Amino acid sequence: MPAVKWLVWWLTISALWLAALWRIPTLPGPWGVPDGLLLALLAWAFAWRTSVSWTVPMGTGALMGGLKDLASGGPGGSWLLIFAGTAWVATRSARLIVRDHPLAQVVWITVFAMGTILAHAMLLVLRGERMMAGPLVGYFLIPSALATALTSLLLFPLLRRILPNL
């Protein structure tokens, strides 16, 4: 990837991270917050679907998960683990997903978004924070996953221009 594309890619990641930082957590009722860092991670994993090493996707997932940990202020390291695993699974299944129709890719992104939220809720339960896990699954699971999927319709074309293999 040329240096200019790397710069644009990391500026995009920075913008998505800042968007995650500026999220307003006090809005009433169930509302969906798209996960821009997850979309960037999935776009990256789909682009590097020919990666032979498992360390590259897991390292990138860990980096983006660490950024999400910083933005969320939640238990440190939980998103790091979840995004590392998500990057590995997305890279391994990318050959099948990329060949699908764009609307089928939206369904896959919904599945990945719901999976990451459920994994985060399970980690909260394992840490003894069941009071936080219940509302996460009850109120935010479906709206956030759908918001992430719908945002992918707008964000993926931009990411396709940045990442040459997507």
C-alpha cells in the first residue's frame, strides 16, 4: 500500500476513533450507535483475506480493540481480545463473504456486530458485572448491530477506495 493510502487509512481510523469518543452516552431509550472501528476492522480483514499469518489480523484487531477500550472507558482489554478474535475470524471467512452480494455483506456485518456485543456482555458477566451486561444485550444489541450494518452501506465504499484489495 502506498504511503499516501496508509496515511489516509490511519487518518480514517483516527476519525472513527474520535467519533467513538464523542458518542453521547446519556441519550434516553434504545438507540443504535454504529461501531465505526468494527467496520474499519472488517474492511481491513476483508481486504487482507489472503494473509497467511494469523498474527497480522490479530495484531491489527488488538490495536483497534485497544483504541475502542480507550474510547469506551470500559473494562480494559476486553475489546482488545474481542477485536483480535473478530479480525482472525473475519480474515478466515473473508473469501466467502467478499464474493457475496453487498446486501449479504450487510447481513454478515450485522452478525459480526451482534457477536462482538454478545462477547463483550459475556466478558462483563465473567468479571461479575451482570448489571452492565443485561442492558447491553437488552437495549443495545439489535439497534447497534443494525446501525453498524446500515452505516456499512455508506462507509464501505469509502474504505474500498482506501484499501486496494477490498
